[in-house]
Amino acid sequence: MLCDQLSLELAAAADDATPLSVDASRHVGRCLRCQAELAQYRKLLRELAGLRGAQVLPAPELLDLVLDSVSPLAPVYRINRKSRRKAVIGAAAAAASVSAAGAIVLASRLGQRQSLAS
Ligand SMILES: [Zn+2]
């Protein structure tokens, strides 16, 4: 059995929950390279387990760095009062148009029902 073929099995067995196959176990018993690799996986798992409770505080300038990196590339223009008023009037006109169209459709359907009922 080649050492490279055992790499994934060694990684899976590092937590001692997954036993090595018989062939792999025999190979590891006499191969120093695989013993060292298994020992490295176990050490890595121990170190990762030690990090579970570790808290990492962000650097004070991190927020500014993030905000600088996500700022828009295009210029941002502020809408003045006249433009805002035009936008509100346009939205109100559009809403009134949709409401009127809905009322017309509703009235026509009600008219059809009444004509069918009589
Ligand atoms: Zn080996």
C-alpha cells in the first residue's frame, strides 16, 4: 500500500472515531512517514479544538476598511426637494392610475355577475 493512497484515510482517522482499515493499520504500524502524517492530523485537530473558545477582537480600523472597500464606485447624488416632490407626485399619479384601472375591472366584473344572475 502506498503512502499517498492512505492520506485521506489518515485524515479521517485522526479523531479516533473512524478506525483505520486492517491494511492501513498494518502499513502505518511500520511506516514512519504515515505515522508522522497521522500525528500531524491529530495535532491539528487538537489545536483547532483549542480555538473553539477563543475570541478574536477585530482591529479598531477594520470597520473603516470594510466601509471603504464597499463604497460605491459611481458618484452618489443627493436628491433635492424639487426632485423629491416630483417623484412623490409621479408615484401618487401612478398609484391613482392603477387604482382607477382596478376599479374599472372590478366594476365590469360585478356588472357581468349581475347580468348573469338576472
Ligand atoms: Zn506510509
